[in-house]
Amino acid sequence: MRIKVCGLTIVDQFLQLDKLGIELGGFIFYPKSPRYVFNHLHAKDIKNLKGASINKVGVFVNETIEDVLKIVDDCGISIVQLHGDETPHYCEKIAEYVSVIKAFRLRDEDDVLWKIKDYQDVADMFLFDTATAGYGGSGQLFDWNILKGLSLNKPFLLSGGIGMDDLVKIKEFIQDHVSDNLFALDINSKFEIKPGVKNIELIEKFIAQFINVKSSIKEINN
């Protein structure tokens, strides 16, 4: 299980996170987001970013296929995260060129298996986030219990306001069999000084405690 840090806007912080072993770094290409990366960096700045462990994830909301693929090429994006109302056909077209994470914004009463069923064959991974009125993050957790017991048959990321105070919930969640497919935790706003500026020390602390949680689960399973 990995950690994705989303909403990056600073070159030095990308490099710091790479040194910490973060596997996924998210750049938001949604102009309405306070973390819209092109307000801070040029495409060439993003493309020139190289890391030993970290992969660049581009986050898009209802963008045209042509513009997504242009940004993927211009910025050297490894994975595309589709966070809007993209159709299965749209996802399939993007997936012909680059790995795709399809995001789903969940409410407590949602039928998760019904929401994802048409995307099983056209997305490489799913991401589950908290439903909001718009497309931005809420900084709030959704009820992870709606995922427990499900057979998702697809790697997924868990998102939506995850913070330091949620490590006990994370430990409980990863003891359910649905976590067999848990690819990564997606963290963002709870680890920021301000939008787009990460608190690297807090992330480092979270990583250390997260490793301890994983170790304790491994001991239980053994």
C-alpha cells in the first residue's frame, strides 16, 4: 500500500517527497481548483521533474480528450486521474495512451458496485472520494463502511480528507478484505500550510506512523 500526495505546486516539495519515498505525486489541472498547477508551474517545469520513486499523476475534471493527452505529453504525466463526469467511453480513449484512475465521489447511501460497474474494463484503478456540491475536495471523510465487504476486483485509492487523526480508522479499514485491493491512500488538504503548499514535516510524521500501522497489521495476520 502506497501514499499519494495530491495538489503539488512546488518543485522542491516534489523532490522532498520523492526522498521520503512517496510513490505518487498529484498535479491538479482543473482551473477552478485553488491548487491549479499552471498558476504556479509551467509545463516544462513539471516535465523536467524526475524522481527515484515518485510518479506524476495528472488530475483532470471534464477536460477534452485532446487537451488531456496534450498535457500528458507536455508535462510527462505517468497516470491520469479523472475526477469529473467522464463516461466509460472517455476513460477507454484515455486508457489507450496512459494509465487511468477513475474517481467516484461517494455519499453514504451510494451503491458502490453499481457506480463502478461500467468502468471495470476501462480504468486501471478507482479512487473513492467524498461527494461535494462541486468537484473539489471537501476535507471530510466519507463513511468507509460502505466499501467494507465488497469485492471491487480493481486496485483503488482511498481519498477524502485523510489526516493524522485517521490512523486508527485506517488500521481498522485495512483489516477488512476489501483492502486487499487498496493501492494507495490519497492525502492533500490536511497536510497543507495553505492550498498547494505541503507541510513536509507532518507528511513525514504520517509516513512513520503509517508504517507502524502496516507493521502491526502484518504481525496480527501472522
